[in-house]
Amino acid sequence: MSELIVISSIVLFFTTVVITNQYFYHLAMRVTASRFEKKYPYAIEKMSFSFEQMVYLIKLPSNVPHIKNVKKEQIYITYDYSSFLYPDLKGISVNLTTDGKKITLAYLSIDNYRSPVLDKLLKEGHINLETYKKISTYKIKHPKVNELIIHEVYRKLQVGRYNILNETS
């Protein structure tokens, strides 16, 4: 009977860890971001970041009908974690589901998600690389940033990298 209790306790422990690990990971990023904003005169939500290093896995602009005719609402973001048990965000995938198939359109590594402000603070020694990554992780998971990334991918699908999309489309 005691073996059953021990096994049940272990299973319960691992289940709890698996269920709550991403919540606490994001909470740690939010706490780091909050401390950063108290220490430095920068608001993370207003801080500019670059996603120019995003790697596109399809030709831009796309002439494939089920990609060319996509609606922006069909594009979504998934997070790529390095481990299931101890999550560490490696990057984001921008995906499209069409005809029941998931198509990965683009990928942005967290290491390539750069901010001029954070680059300056890192170079001057005010923050370390770990803090930089935590703030980048916090920012890239923000819903408004996700909307911007989706809009940018949609724009590039329609008109390519260097042309301007008519906003009425």
C-alpha cells in the first residue's frame, strides 16, 4: 500500500510540474521585465524590437493559391520551447492551417529578436545576456507583438519583402 502512495505522489508531483511550468516560466519573465522597468527609464511595451532576422520557409511573395489567398486570421503563432519539463523559449513559429494541414511560414529565434536599447545596455554592462533574453522572451509573448508579427508575415506573403501592402486588402 505504501508503494502505491509513493508512486501516486511521484506521478502527482510530475503532473503538477508539467502543468504549471510554462505559467511560472512566463511569471519569471514578467518579474524580470518589471524589475527592469523600475531600474531603467524604458517601458518594455514601447521599446522597439526587430524581427528582421525572421527566417521565411516559403518563397515571398507566394504564388501558391492556398497561401496567396490566405486571410490574416488563419495565421497564428506557436512557441518553440527547448524542453517540456523546464521550458526555455527558443523561438516562435508563424504557421498557417489550410485544408487541415499546418504549414510553417516563418521562424524567429529568440536570439535574433533584438532591441537597440537592450543592445546598448548590454554593451555598456548594465544588463547581462540572461536579462536580455528574459526581456526579449517577455516581449515576444506579448499579444500586441504577436499581432505585429502576424501582420508582417501576412504583408510579406502578399507583396514580398520590400513592397508596401495596401491596407484595404
